[in-house]
Amino acid sequence: MKHIPRKRFGQHFLADVGVIDAIVREIDPRAGQAMVEIGPGLAALTQPLVERVGQLTVVELDRDLAARLRQHPQLKVVESDVLKVDFGALAGELQVPRLRVVGNLPYNISSPILFHLLQYVAHVQDQHFMLQKEVIDRMVARPATSDYGRLSVMLQWRYAMENVLFVPPEAFDPPPRVDSAVVRMVPYAEPPEVDEALLSELVQVAFSQRRKILRNTLGRWLEGKAFAGDFDVQRRAEEVPVAEYVALAQALR
């Protein structure tokens, strides 16, 4: 029976064989690797992945799709909202130090999923996600560009990221109203030691009024913290490189 895509889950199923092959090439799955796929849907990507790795763990919220996936003997199906999945525990169950995580993420909750996974970055070897191209543009954006913002800073301090593939709407059924792309995210082996909650707070304050000079936002926040160090607040938030935000968070500790 044909599965009808559900709007509440943001379902757009990948259908273009050429695009699927290109994504698999970018992921480069190898036999025996511990891989987790988020949102396998109708298994368009799942099938070529499991053929290469042998066993695959999939996280699927839609109970009808989860039931279909359970019929595949090489799949371990986690029927759950991905925002409730403990990827550290999953790595423990699979008896591996780190996971390879892939998926066509639901575009309506892509940022919450990225921040959820950030908690488990120590258990991740790499991540390959298909997302709305606009989101990936923000993820990989450089300072002093209009796409550079909170998402850029909060991911770039922890991952090396690259937009590796453009995916047009017609590659999906039903086609979304936006362009898509695939991002590669590789955690840094030795990231800077920083209080992540503090970094998140100061970056949020900085970009709360991104068109204003930082003196009016982050400057006042720093005064409230009795910060006596050297930080140029005569700039806009988008002009400050990731390393400077990290260094400021470290200085505040």
C-alpha cells in the first residue's frame, strides 16, 4: 500500500536515483561501520546504505513506516522522536566509541535536531544531512556575510562543515517548495574548552539585534557580567569571527 506523506512530519521522500547515488558517494559507507539514519522514510537511502555497512540503525517517528522497516532483518528500528534519542546510549548498545549519523532531516525541526546532536558530539564520527539549502548556507557561512549568525557560530566552533551537494526540489516526492543540499559535519578532535551554555547565551545576545552595533546589546550584557577584558563592541555581531566568540566565553569563565 502506498504511503501518503504526512505534512505534520514534514515528509518529502527522496526519489531521484542519481541524487541517491551521489549522496551515498559523499557518505562513503564501509562494511561494519556503526551507522544511524534519522528519518529513513521509504528507505530510498536506507537500502544502499545497509547494502554497504551490513547492519543499520534507523530512527523513525511514523509508526506505519517503522512497521515497514522492521520487516528488514538488517535494520534495528528505533521508533521515536529523534529529539528524545540518547545517541550516547545508542553508541553503548552498538558497542562502538563513535557513530556515523546520516539522514534526510525534517525541515521543520532541523535546527532543534542539530542542537540535540551537539550534546552527543563526543559519540559521533561524522554527520551527513540533507537539509533546506538556506539552512546549510547559514551553517557554513563566513563572518561578514548576511547568512552568518547564531547557527553558524554554535556549530562551527565544534564541527568542520562543508556543503557537498545541491539537491533540487524535483528529486523528492512530493517536491518541497525549497532547494535542498547535503552538509558534511566532522567534529573537531580537539575543540576549544568552553562553557557551551555561556557561549550560547552570549551569541544569542549578540545576534538579538544583528543590525545594531554590539555596544547596545552584548556590550551591556558584558557590563552586567562585570567583564573588564578587551573586546571590541564597535562592531556588528556578524563581523565577529567564531574564534573571538569562543575566546570571549573562555575569558568570562
